[in-house]
Amino acid sequence: MGKHTARLKVNKSFWREFLSYAIVIFLAALISILFRVFFFEPFIVPTPSMETTLMVRDKVIVDKISYKFKGIERGDIIVFHSPVTEGKDLVKRAIAFEGETIVLGKDGIVYVNGKPIEKDYYLGNTPPKYSGQTYKIGKNEIFVMGDNRDNSYDSRYFGAIQKTDVFGKVLMIYWPPNRIKFVK
């Protein structure tokens, strides 16, 4: 009888400990999934359209919550669902918003409502080649452009994007290690 009681106590304590570990692992996984779905998500930069700010294959953290409270501001680097290719996400810079008029001047300057944008982020050696195109941004739309203007498939080609397609803004580069930094 003594051996049987000891074996039952060992089995009960083993299963209690196993259950406590299983609960901790389950809760950790649940918190991790919820955190990724609602707050922050890793993203790999797919194209050279944002060079030199973001390089192809840079791994970034996308902040999915703050823009819902603060809104998207001119110059923010945002991540959104492609208006052209279903299932593909793109990263570009927010340039103009609902009700604004944007002109891509022949002088290579971007004008919003007749004024040059304060910070252009374009880092090329020669001004980008624009032909004076004018765009009127519609309700709940955002005009986006890549920093690498000569190699960016952006609103100049597919039009302004819907605000509802934006799911976050780039917060920081976390890989490769020599490029770790917060992004502006």
C-alpha cells in the first residue's frame, strides 16, 4: 500500500507541474500572438523604392497601434496593402492627404497646395524627373511616394491609396545589426 500511495503522489505532482508549464507556455504564446496582431509586427522591406532610408531586405518593426490614435502625418513611412497586387504589402512615405493637391514640378520639387513640401527625403544626386503632373487627393486617401523616386512604383502610377489599406508605420530597423535605428 505504501508504494502505491507514493506512486500516486509522484504522478499527481508530475501532472500538476506539467499542467502549470503548459498553461504558462499557452499564455505566453497567446500574448505574443495578440501583441503581433494588434501592436507590433515584423516586416521585411521588399523593394528598393525606399533606399537609402530603408534597404531591400531590411527587417523593420511596424507600429500598428499609434497611428490609430495620433493619425498619419506627412513624412511618415507607412506600410499598406497593395492597391494593385492582392496579398502584397508595400512600404512608402506619406506625402499628401485628403483634400490636398499635389504637383510634381518639372524642377524636381514636390508641391502640396502650391508650397514645396518641407522635407522631401529624396536623396538622389540629381532632381527626379517629373513632368508637372497634378493630383487631387480624394476623401480618405493618401498619396505615397518612395524615397528612391527614380525606382519607386507608387501613387504616381497606381494613384492615391485608401486610408483603410494602411496597417501601420515603420518604427525601427532591427536587422541587419549595423543598421539598427529608429526611423523618421
